[in-house]
Amino acid sequence: MTARILVVDDVAANRRLLEARLRAEYFEVSQAASGAEAIAMALSWSPDIILLDVMMPVMDGFECCRLMKADPATQHIPVVMVTALVDTDERVRGLEAGADDFLSKPVGEATLLSRLRALLRVKQVTDAWRLRQNTARELGLEAQPPLALALEGTRALLLRTDRAEVELLGGMLAADGISLLNGGDEAHARQLLAGGGFDLVLLSLREPDTEALRFASSLRASAATRDLPLLLVGDPGQQAQILRGFDLGANDHVLRPVDANELRARVRNQIRRRRFQESLQNDLDRSLEMAVTDPLTGLRNRRYVRRHLDGLLRAGKGAAALLVDVDYFKRINDGFGHASGDQVLQEIALRMQDELRASDVIGRYGGEEFLMVLVTAAEEEVMAVAARLQSAVADKPFRLGDQRVSITISTGVAIATTDTTSDALISAADTALYRAKRAGRDRVELANDADLSGPTSAAAAAF
Ligand SMILES: [Mg+2]
């Protein structure tokens, strides 16, 4: 795993020592000698991880970390505080400044690499989402601002432990509104996790506990629990096991006796990180939804319906295309204004949607044209749907201001035979639609075999 590491320390010898060790592991390394320089480098060099000395003149590590975590441009970069202090209060201060992890000086080789790998795994996931979010933004799709962190109602699961520990840790987390449930044995825990609704898993390690580590690794292997933060609870003598846990996918750990403030700060950071990933994902879902939706009618757009039709034809399940055009739509726009025209399109969209089954897809194809894709090739059934659409529009006048206006539609229907492409099917529906228009409008025409195989009609201009 190659990555960029920024080493921040006011003492040059410390920077050089860490740099040499990281380079030996093929990391790319840069150095910063002060907090201000670190912030500048975080912005200009985009490191994957920042190793941040706590004791520095002018701006100390806490302040530097707080500033980077407050800036949307740098807040996603994991910060590991490197400190000679082992005092719990100092650790909690660092966690509250947003630090993702701690290493104590002198930094042990195994610990350093195992922590870096754990943080890099998480950052890869976040980066993938950030990248997709940027793509969506470049396409002009708006992203939502990140949500504030609300812990109230968060659920965490504690595994492989006794009731006393559940009560002890549960009491600590309750102060933040987090409820801690006893996961019980492995089978029970899996069942609970499959039900969803958890934001964090705590895994208790007891001497020597290979079962727990096997479980940690299985959580990472399953898609449903892969991104759940995993925090180990261990004894001071279990360092080797904890490091192994990090290699298997744990995100953080606390040691017994557990300090309430440290546990709460670590849990908060893990949940903050998870919420951040979730908000990136939700942004993306919203962007995708926007990318396939017609903003005026809320129907699927042309691109989506065509893709859907391609898929159906490939699956060979039988498909029919209905191309619907509003008759004399120009008269509505000219006579009542474009706002009324839009209103008519919205109303027609609603009325047609009511006539379709859940498996049918309806989209706005452009202007006053709609394209429906039905999952059937049975002519009688398809023509019955087309007839229902005609009546749904024609039978009830549209209210425009204080007037009631009768509006009709014309429909071209094409039913796929073996080997029909989506282009050929839509083009055949278009030819049939043209016939319906010429035959006086307010009617349905079915494409024939010649339409399906013949050259495309360039008749749209005549409508
Ligand atoms: Mg220092």
C-alpha cells in the first residue's frame, strides 16, 4: 500500500528518523517543521496521513489538528499525534481536537506500520466516495453540506464479553446518548448486525483470544459490516493481539481499565468518520437520482428509459415501447403561456403514471413526448395499456386558470421481436406515432413489421 505521509516535528532529527523508516516501507514522505507549515502542506501536497508532533513552539499539535479538522479541505486526512506524553488527559485533549490516533515516542516499528495501514484502509474508502462526489459536482449536481454530528440515538454493539463490562462501558457511552447492546455470542451478534442500525462495534479481547480476531476479520469480509467502525477493548499485555486486530481491520482500541473520557472521545471520532462517509454516500445517491430524473415531471429522463429498454432487450424478456405525444401542444403554450404548458405536462405525467404497473417505466422523452417501456410483448395487453392512457388524458379536461381545456394525446406502439434493438424499437414507435398524427390525432397506432425493420422516419418536424 503506497501512500503519502507528512511528518510534522519541530526537531529535524525526529523528522529524519521517521522519514527514513517510512521510506524503507516505500511510503512517499514530506516534512514540515511547524504547525503553520503542516497546514500549508496539507493543502498543497494532499497527504494521506499526517504524523503530528504534539510539543511544538508557536502552534502546538492540538491547535494544528483542530484547525485542519475544521477545514473542509483537510478534515478528511487522518491525523496521528506523536507524543512523549502518555497521560490520559492529554490523549483526550488530542482526541477532542480530532486526532485519529496516537503513537508514543519512541515509536515502535510494528505499531507504527500497523496503525498506518489501518488508517489508510479507512481513508481509501473515504477517498473513493469523495472522488465520486467531486464527479457529481463537476456534472453540476449540487452536494449537501455535511450534517452536524448528533450522537443521540446511536447504537453500538459490544461483543464477547460479560455483563459487568457491558454495564461499565454502556454507562460511559450513555452520557453521549449512545446505547450499548450486548452482542452475546457470535451467532447472536451476526443476527443483530444483519438487522442493521448499528454505528459501531466494540470487540472485547480476553487472553489469548484468536476467536475474537477471527470474528474481526469476518466482519471485514462481509459487505454489510465492512465499513462499520470496529474498536478493540484489550488489556495492556495484549499489544501483539491488538496490533494483529489492526491488521485484520480494527479501527481503534482502548485499554483496560478503560478511561471514560478516552472511550467517549474515541467513539465520537469513529462515529464522526462514519457519518462523514455516509453523508458522502447520500450525496452521491441524491446526485444519481437527479441524473436520471426529469426535473419538470419527476419522471425518469430519456437517458434512463433508453438504458432500461436496452437492459430488457438484452435479457430477452419481451418489451414494448409506447411513444406518446401531446396533440396541439403548441396551442397550449401560445394560448395560455409556458407555465400552463408545464402544468399540463405535469398533470399528464401523473395521469399516465396512475395507469401503469410498478414494472413499467415511464419517462419524459423530450418536449411534450413521453416514452413508456412495458415488460411484455403480448399485443392485446400492450394495446389495452395504450388505450387506458388515451382515456386518462382525454376523458377529463385540464383546468388552466379559470378555463377547462380538453387535451388529447397520440401514441405510437412498437413491440419487440427477437433481436430488436432499442434504436429500432423506438424508431418504429416513432413511425407509428407519425401515422397516428396524420390519421387525425387522439389515437393509437401499432408499428408493423416493416416499421420495425425499415428505415427510420424523419417525420417529427411535421407534428
Ligand atoms: Mg516537538
